[in-house]
Amino acid sequence: MHPEATDLTSPTAFARHRKIAPFEPGTEAARRKASREKAASLNQHVLGYGARAEAEWLAAGIAAPDLPAMRRYRLERIRAELKRRNYAGALLYDPINIRYATDSTNMQLWVAHNPTRHCFVATDGPVVLFDYFSCEHLSDHSGVVDEVRPAISWMFMYGGDLTDMKVRRWAAGIADLVKEHGGGNRRIAVDHLNPQGVAELARLGVETGNGEAVMETARLIKSPDEILAMRRAIRSCEAAMGEMEATLKPGISENELWAELHRGNIARGGEWIETRLLSSGPRTNPWFQECSSRIIEEGDLIAFDTDLIGPYGFCADLSRTFLCGDGRPSNEQRDLFRIAVDQIAHNTALMRPGITFHELVERSVIPPEDCFHTRYGVLYHGVGLADEYPTLPHAADWTDDTPDGVLEPGMVLCVESYIGRLGGREGVKIEEQILITETGNDQLSLYPLDSRLLGS
């Protein structure tokens, strides 16, 4: 059993009272407290990720992260960035940012497009989580949430033509927090907020700034515990990839094959997959076909991008290309694969601390001329709880408004390659996840490349 769980998880713990009453005797306040404690003890983040995932991580030699230390580190990163930018606090709606600040989750995809959960992080003061109705228990494990309040949701689905009233009530609560904990500073950083909310906060004297800049910068450098959690998420993703590859046979549909990755992710406590990027045969060129009902045939290339949010909420963003069936690849398939492999190898070798974004891009290998038109949109991008800053394009796509910077230890980036000839039948997608270290880099993704396509 997970060390944070209690004997309340026993299926018989409450059964002995059922013939008398459906709850423990006592005052309503006591019953509410007991109910919250019971729910908190059974939270998925308290119960852990299960025997399968733990056994795989043990076999891979990946130690468990110190989650309390990781949570404190993240909060310190946020507050340091708020101070640097002179904000009294951050108001967060993006569920990825709320996860970073509180390490708590609640219907992550649903709240991403239904703003019913938000969080206020004071620069000098408390972390106040405004959660969905009757969800107070979902952050009790975190140790960094000081208070949970019911969220006032003012999306039209709840407010209708009375939405303006809800906005005023919501904004008054935020303004009170800023007044109480801002020390006279009325500036806050906000990640996602509709114009109506911005206007009402302004009417109350609260100025809003770019919360995405605060949070993306805070998330940029990963702690050792975050790297352990990310390694575990990648290992789980790769185990699911292996199950998917074992299922790959002529006659299976793209959708059926893709479902295996979902199944493997969820079985190991992962959370969701952000895209549907799997295609086969002629659908691999050009790239960015979402998976379909197409039946995969003998000799087809199958290319995919995991874009997977796994255990601990970390993204495992890997790409591979497989050959379907027992036959040998064509010369064209091997040529495309070799170009992609060589591009990834060269560009990965460039990734080291101190190199600027622009220098990295300028020195990177690009696809050959007959594949350049169909190139992938970026050469590198940051990754953490999701795809993150920075995003580095090909040199030909660098413009005056492309931000420069420097690779630093603790940053994690994905290096990308898509190789397909303009007008060609098939294409190859490969992507690796790379940690920048003090002396160079460490490749976190280890899933083997298809040996037949490598020509070995």
C-alpha cells in the first residue's frame, strides 16, 4: 500500500456500520471532516501508480522522486519569477499550470475548456485553490495548498444572461486576495482569462499581465526530482509503445493500433494523449494525418508521435516509425529512415549548455532539398508537463520575432525529424527527448529504432 494511505482504504473499514447508519455518528461538521479525510486518503495521487508501473520502474533502476521536495521547488520557482516581474501573485486557469503549482488534478481535459477551476498563488502569501463543487479533498495530499474555496464559474453554460453578475462576484473575491496579500501591489499575472474578467478586475483596480511568461519561465528548469518523474513517465510510455508494436500486424486499423498506446498509458496511471498522430502507408506523407480507420497493410511504414501525458503528469513526447509485417523494407524506406536517424543524431550532438538557440538552429542538419518542403515545423521544442518553451524552427523559418536564448542544465527538449519527399508515397517520423546536463546532454528516450529500417 502507498505510504500515505490509511486503513480507511480497506473495503471493510466502513461496512460494519452500514446496518446502523451510512455514516459515522457525530455532528455534521465531524461527518464532513471524516468524509473529506476518507476521500483524500483514496485520491489517485495518494494510492500511487500500481504494481505494474512500480515493477517496471524498479527493473529500469529509476528511483522514486521526492514529491514534497518537487512541489516546494516548483512553488519557489513561481514565486521567484513573480518577484522578478513585480507581480503580487498569479491567477492560473490552465490545468497544466495548476498542476505545476499544486500537483493536484481534477478532470484535466474538461477544465481545459470549461473554466471551473483556478488557483491564486500569492508572491508573499498563500496558495488558494478554487476548485469544482465538492472537490476540496483533491489537493489535500499536496502540502502546498493553503486553502480551498469553491470556484465561481462564469462561463455562459452556468451564467447564461446573468453572467455579468457572476463575473462581478468572482472578481471581487480575486481583488480581495490581491488587496490582502499584495502589500499594495495591484499587479497580477494571469495565464488564460476572457476579456470580460480582465475588464472587471481592471474596474476594481487590479492590473493583469502575462501569466504564460511567468509559468513557462518557471517550468523551464527541471529539478532532479522532476527528472526522475519524467524518466518514469517515459519508461511507462515506452512500455506501452512495446505493447502497441507487438499488436502491429497486417489487417489491424490505425485506430485499433493507436488504442493500444492509450490502454498502456492508462493502465500505468497515465492521464491522456494530446493528439492522434499515427498514420500508415501513403498517409505518412505528408505528415499530420490523424489516425483513421485505414487498414494497415504488409510492408507499410507506420509513423506516430506519442504526445502522451503519463504518470506524475509528465509528457513523454517520442516518435517512432515501424515497418509492418515480416518482410524487408524497400530501398526508399531505408533511405528515408537513414536520413531521419542521421539528422536526429547530428542535432542531438549539438545540444549542450551555453549554446544559443540561434546558434543551435544555424548548425543543425536540415532535410535534403526534395524533403525540405515537407519538413517538420520545428527542429527542437521544450517539454515538461506538456510541450513547453522554447520552440526552435529551422534556420530558414527564423524571423525577427523568434526569441533567442541559451540552453541551460535542467532544460529538457525534444529533437524532431520528419523526412518525406515532396510527392512521395511515405515518410518517416523520429523524435527523442533530451535532458541538458552540466557537461552536454542525456537522452531520456530509449525505445529502440526498427532494426530492419536501419539495415541491420
